[in-house]
Amino acid sequence: MLFIFSIHPYDVGDLVAIDDVHMFVTEFGLFSTTFQRVDGQVVVAPNSLLISKKHILNIRRSGPMWETTEVMVGFDTPLEVLHEFRARLRQYVMDNPREWKGGLDVNIEFINNQNLIQLIIAMEHKSNWQDWGARWDRRTLLMKEMKRIMDSLNITYKLPTQPISFLPQKPGPRQRSSRREDTPVQSQHPPSAVPSRASSTNATPTRTNNPSHAFQSGHPFTSFRFPATL
């Protein structure tokens, strides 16, 4: 009851931020509150948890809101170019008073190892972010103008050149074992000790049953001795 009637942190339809999550209040009951996130998910939270452990940011009840974005530029970018970049962005905000209140600044957040310059750009909206779609429309138009200005001023950022060296790869245990398997096994006998197939073929005697063939080749018949008759 104290949370509803005394504190009364929001009303139905308000855009709130709890734990950096933006949600619209859809139902405000006695014991719980129903929210709908900007991505469509529905969240039901007990009021006892909200009153004791959560910080509630009411966007609808807020005034004009600021927003920041970060840009990386090369370390060799001249300071005069950065000043011109800031001046053109501020002029764009002044030329669109219906969307922007007029506050815009470009500051150097940090320099990283003489490699890049991190810029942080802060801009002030004309109103709060209750109209969630209009907020993103304003932001997108400003981002497009920022890109056009950076292209015209040739503001870029490139990763630093990294040295690359190629070292010979040492064979691992598997590669060494595969190399040993691929090596042909050499015979331990000298070449002269291994008889050739051709010589062994020529040395094999042949017998023929054709007598004419035997006489033509110059070999007589083999003599046979018959046993004496009994």
C-alpha cells in the first residue's frame, strides 16, 4: 500500500528503466506490476522486490535527456580537423531545434598507445525518451550526419600494421613416424648374391616327349635299360 499510494513511482503507460532495462508499465496492481519490454517481452515483478531492492528510473517524468556515443579516429588526425568536426556537429544540432535542444560536445576520452583517439560525443535531446521510436529516429539522423562529416573531413581509423614472420615448422612425432613408414626397406644382400629371374629360368632343365624335337635340337634320346625277363 505504501508503494502504491505514497511512493507511487510510475503510472500505467510510463516508460521506466530498471536494471538498465527499458520497459513500459502495462498494469499496476496491489501486489505486483506488469511491464512490457521494448522488445515485446512481458515481465511481472512483485512490488515488495521493487520497493526494497530496485532503483526505478521514470522516463516519462524526466526532462530533456542526454545521450552519448563513442568514435575511434586515427592518432595522426590533426587537431584542427577534430575542431572542425565538432563545429559541424554543433551546427547540425542548431539547425534542427525541433529534435535537439542545442547541447552537443565532442571530447577526447582517451588515447591508446599512440594508435587511436577515442572520442565521446554527448548530445541533448529536445525531450525525454518516452516516445521510444522518435528517440531512435533522431539518433539515426544524427549518426548519418556524423558519417557524412567524417567522410568529408577524411577522418578514418585503421588498425596498426602487425609484423608477420614465418618460421620453419618442426615435424611432430606423428610426422616423423609417417616418414619412417614411407621410406622403402633396402635389402641387406648385395646385388650379385640375388639370382635374377631370367638366369633361374634358363638354368631349369626341360624334358620333351617329342623325339623329332629332340634330334632337331641336337640332344639324343635318353637311354633306358629294361629289366631282364624272368
